[in-house]
Amino acid sequence: MEPRAGVSKQDIRERIWDYMESQNLADFPRPVHHRIPNFKGSYLACQNIRDLEVFARTQELKVDPDKPLEGVRLLALQSKKTLLVPTPRLRTGLFNKITPPPGATKDILRKCATSQGVRNYSTPVGLDSKVLVDLVVVGSVAVSEKGWRIGKGEGYADLEYAMMVSMGAVSQGTPVVTIVHDCQVVDIPEALLEDHDLTVDYILTPTRVITTGCERPKPAGISWSKISCEMLGKMPILRSLRHREEQAGKDVTLQDGPRSPPGATRSPQDLAPPELGSVPPSSVQIGNLPRDARVSELKRALSALGVAPSRLTWQGPQHRAFLHYRDPAEAQQAIACLQGFRLGANTVRVVLARQQRASDLVGSHTTEPLPDHRPAIAGP
């Protein structure tokens, strides 16, 4: 299973996927092509993490949501460690914290460790949360004994790590573990590696625990020149991080688009509230807000989800608010992220705002930035 000279990352992926299927090493979900492959013996491989001293002293760990890592997620919950799982494709944030119900049985903990549990027993973790990850566990398609790793080709594990660096959640010394079948441990030409590629310190298989001793530096942060405008549009959390780094004076030039110069501010026209009588097409209406909802609660929730607007028009007496974004694409992304969103006991209604009559906006309070207090607003 050693790669031939002149191979690409995709060549290695295809050979691994084909081999695992042809030898019936793959497990549900199948076929394993274009996935982090689940394999027979994955649970046994996961148990080997208990032999690592770094796991014993870990208090908070991030484990990818891939099926072959389910055993590690269960061990973390059974050991009462704080378990963070990335949100699928980073659409609604970076992490979810898995929170089992009080007195959870073994069966409930097993459910919490599955993809269903990630959906049903988790709470989002915002950028402002004080997260300090002691251990990172990622899936792989291929990995070398030197610690060089190849994922499924979408770059999420690399990007998640880079985002954690930007948040201050990990450092160069934070150990990274991957769990694979023995056949996935192959030679990987160093020429295939790029600066944004994540390397691993430990490889766990059903039969081996490999300490790589890898000295190649891990990503030092987000390589914005590798990020496309399309990717940025799909990930609100990434837009939030880019805005923070831009404000800090860092170069956030994208792969395929211009940027504002560091420290640039929006024009007065951008900051001005919408004129009465209209709501721009980049605005989102949130309805069915709780009677006692505070604008600060909504602000915190939107920030945690990575969809904080540039302005917010609060209409508490009407149990609604308008979120004003910079462009229609951001507005549409916010709508997608906020489907099923609950504030207090209410599931809010989220739609693209229609054009409003002036009478509809009487009594509104537009905030920039969003305040941390309940505004005194007269009724219509």
C-alpha cells in the first residue's frame, strides 16, 4: 500500500478508499469514498487513547464528529472531561459543547457520543468563550509514521485547528491524535505537505500506538490567502474571525477577492440606520421573540452562532427585531443558520425582511453597536 513516485494527495486517498472497500475493512457508513473512513476495529483503536498520558491529564478536548472517533467521544464523556465537537462544515459556529443530562446512564452517554447526540445534547460555544483545549483528536484518510496527515480533501480539520489558534484555544504544544486502521498508515511524500496542513503527534490503530515525534510546525493561524469568498460566505464564524483579525491590523486578503485595508472603517452611509419606510434586502426579520426578551440576550446568541449583524433594529413591543447585514448573501446565510433557533422558551421565526411601511418602524430602536441593556421603547 505504499504510494508510487509522483503521486498526489488524491491518488493516496483513492488507493486507501479502494483498498478498504475491496478488503471489506470498511464499516458503516459505506462506501467510504469521500469520507473519513469508518473501519472494523475503530472502537478498539479508540480504546488505545487510554494508554496516552496526555489523555489522562486532559480536562478539555476537541474531537471531530467522524464516525470512527465515536469511541473517543464516549471515553471523554465517561471520564467527565469537557468534550467539544466541531459543528458540521462549520456552518453555525466552531464548537458545540456536549452536555449530557444530569444522571445520564451509559446508554445516554453512548447516544451523546453519536452524531445524533451532538445534535440533541449540545450547546454552541461562541468566540468569546474562554476555551483552552488540552488535546485535539482528528480523523484521517491517510497518515505517515512521521506524523504527516491527509484528510478527505475539504480542509476542515486544518481550518478548525487554525481557527482554534486564532482564538487562543490551542498552541504549538497542544498534542494532536488521529485514529485510523493499520492500512491507512503509509508513506506520504513530504513534497505534498503545505504550511496549512495539520500534523499529528500520536497515531492509534487497532494494533499500535505510534508516537510520531513530528517536529514540523503546525498551522500558526488562518491562512487567509487560502480562503475563498465562497468559503467565507458559508461560514459565519470565519467571517467573525476575519473581522477581528482585520481590526487587529492583520493581512486578511482572500484567495479570490480584495479586502479593506487594516483598520478601515465603514463609511457614515454604511453605519447610518435604514430610513423609515424601507428595509434593505440584506435585512432579516426575527419574530416570535419572548415577551421578556432582552436585546443583550439576542446579541449574545447571534454572536455565539457567528451571525452577528452590523446593526440591529429592536422592536420589543412587537416581539420582533430586524438584523441588518452588509449584503444579501450574509442575510441569506444568517437565515440558514437561525432555522430552529430558540430564544428562551420560544422558537423564533426567521425570514428575509420585506419592505416596511414607515408606520411599521415607528417605535424602533436601531443599535450600533448592540447595547447590553433593555432599551425603553414606546409602542407603535
